[in-house]
Amino acid sequence: MSDPKPTIYEADPHTQAKHRILRAYLERWFPILDKQAQRVNRRGHRLLYVDGFAGAGEYEQGIPGSPLIPIETALGHSHQFKCPIEIRLIEKRADRAQHLRQLIREKKAKLLAPTNLIIPDPIEGDCEEEVRKLISHCNSSGHSLGPAFFFLDQFGYSSFSMDLIRSILGHSMCETFSYLNWNMLHPFMADPTKHPGITKAFGGDEWRDVIDRTGQERENLFRRVYLDALRKRGGAKYAYPFAMRDVNHRVIYWLFFCTNKFEGLEQMKRAMWSVDRSGGFEFSDKFVSERSSLFAYGDAELARDLVAELAGQVLTVQAIGEFALAYTPACNYLDALGRMEREGSVRPINPPQNRRQGSFGDYPDMRIEIRRVEKTTQGSLFGV
Ligand SMILES: C[S@@+](CC[C@H](N)C(=O)[O-])C[C@H]1O[C@@H](n2cnc3c(N)ncnc32)[C@H](O)[C@@H]1O
């Protein structure tokens, strides 16, 4: 893909929104990983952040780029880290790699006290090649790859393969947060020269079903097929999308978060919610229920969607929570369950005698029946 931009360029609003999600997630996730890594206590353990498409490290007017976000987050955190945090940066374009290297050297020189950060010189190279080298090195040296977070923030859609996602997620405690540009992709989908790139991104060619579709149906189907590929082929237990829209509310790109840890998904959902959603464009996951926007998605909407999707089933509180987090915009579900019990649309089966009505948080294994009641609006189709 041609990239006419200069070494450093302006950070547009959705880039800054993307950074806010990243920062909010790392703020939550670093301390959790730190505690987990101490428990595992393997040889050479450390937390690893890999930025596979690192850019120059900053934007015009000194706005920090993604490589600085884990550094600032770790240095400014109130948590006392026991584990070192290693930050690996990869950038293909020579001018940006050079700028980034210089910037990182300056940052390191300014650190007054020793820190728990390990920041090797940024690598000038191709993300997929370099990440594969890193994985082989870990495999051959007996060091674990995880806990690790891989930020795969490409410009287009074909700079890394589904197989790379699979190789990363196949390791314990590894997650990916990746970018796919719909704006660059869909106008050219009928162009056969683009097909190998799209097939590489999917790891297969099921995406071709989308070619003949139009409008919203095309966009929804494409996103759904890619999410299926992330789960089935990429090996993600949980894959969750986040859309960045332009001022005309058209999707520019999606970010896809993949993890095998429910707690990771929970924290990422909270990070996504914490992003400022006021602006001329919507960082919306409106499409998740295809009926309601993130702004309006509260307990009532979740209750409606749980009934629409799960009525007639008996599930544990934990399983309902997993469903809510993985397939709806919600990041809290306990209040919605309380509301549903009051309305009669959930019925706990053999609840403990001392349990208060509406309380679910202490009973993850309690089984509950989800029922349709007269006043509940029916019908919801999830796009994830
Ligand atoms: C969207 S920008 C990254 C922005 C950066 N992550 C940030 O948020 O500040 C994508 C970067 O990936 C670089 N790039 C393109 N192809 C690459 C590849 N195959 N491997 C590594 N970097 C690549 C581009 O030069 C560009 O700087």
C-alpha cells in the first residue's frame, strides 16, 4: 500500500480516540497482568507490549504516538510493578523508524531513576516477520511469550495474516488489538488484484460472499465473517469489534480486540466505554445490537437483548455475563439481571436461602432460567 504521508503527520480525532482506548486498557490491564505474572513466576517473566506498526512515536504538535502510551502509562501508574515491562517497537518505514529510535533514546535519557521498563531500540522491519522471530525465539529458549499485548495498528488491511493472530493467541496470556480499514477495502472489493491481500487477512476466502452485497448488509456481513475468522481460525475465545466512524457516520475502520481471558474482555469493554463519545463522529459500537447506540445502551436494553437471545435457556450467572460481554455492548450485567428478576424475566433455580432478591454478583455458579414476559420487546440480532 502506498503511504504518501510525511514522517510525522497530524493526529486526527479518531486516532486520538484509539489512543484513549489503548491507554485506558493498559492502565487497567498492566497491574492485573503484573499480579498474574508473579503467580506464574516463570523464568525471565515480564509483561510484554509489542507495537507492530509503531509509526514515528509522535504526531504533529508533539502528540504522543502509540509507542509512548505504554511508557507513560507504566511510569505514571500508582501500582507498584514487581514485573519488568518490556516494550518492543517495530516500524517498517526507515524515516519513521529512525525518528522513533531517536525519540525513545531521548525519553530513556530523561528518566531520572531506574525503572522497571525494558525498551530495546525500535526495530526497522516488517511486523509479521519480526513478531514471528520473537515467537520462535521464545519457543526455542523456553521463555513464555505471554503475558503479552500485541497492538497491530496497520494502515490498511493486509499487512499481517490471520495466521499471525493464531500464532500469537496460541500462547498463554496473549492478546491482540488490531486494525482493519473498511474504507480502503470495500470500494475495491471487486478488484481481483486485492483478493490475495483480503484472503491473507482472513486466512481463507469466505469473505467473497460479501462481494455481491451492498450497503449496510455488506458492511455487517463483512464484519461478522471477519469476527468468525478471528474466533475459528485465529483461535480467539473472545473477539470484540469497535468501529471508528467519520463525520458522516460512515465506518472508517474497525479495531478488533482478541483475548482468551474473560477478564481481559471485561477490561477492554470498560476501556471502550470510557472513551469520550462526544464529537462529530461516533466511536460507536452501535452495530453491535444494530438497533441501539452505545450512548443509549443501559440495563433496559441489555435485559431486552438477553431475553431476545436467551429466552428458554437455563444458564449460570457466569455464562450470562460472558454472553453479555462478548455479544452485546454492555460491560456490566449484574444490574440488568436484578432488573430482570424484578420483572420476572429471570428465575433463579434453587437459589441459596439467604440470598436477597436481585443479587447475583456472589453467585456466579447459580443457574437461572431466562423467560419471555409480556412487556419485553422482542427481537435483537447481534452483529458480533
Ligand atoms: C497507522 S500507522 C501507526 C500509528 C501508530 N501505531 C500510532 O498509533 O501512533 C501504521 C504504521 O505502520 C508502518 N508500516 C506499514 N507496513 C508495515 C509493516 N509491514 N510492518 C511494520 N510497520 C509497517 C507505517 O509506516 C506506519 O508508520
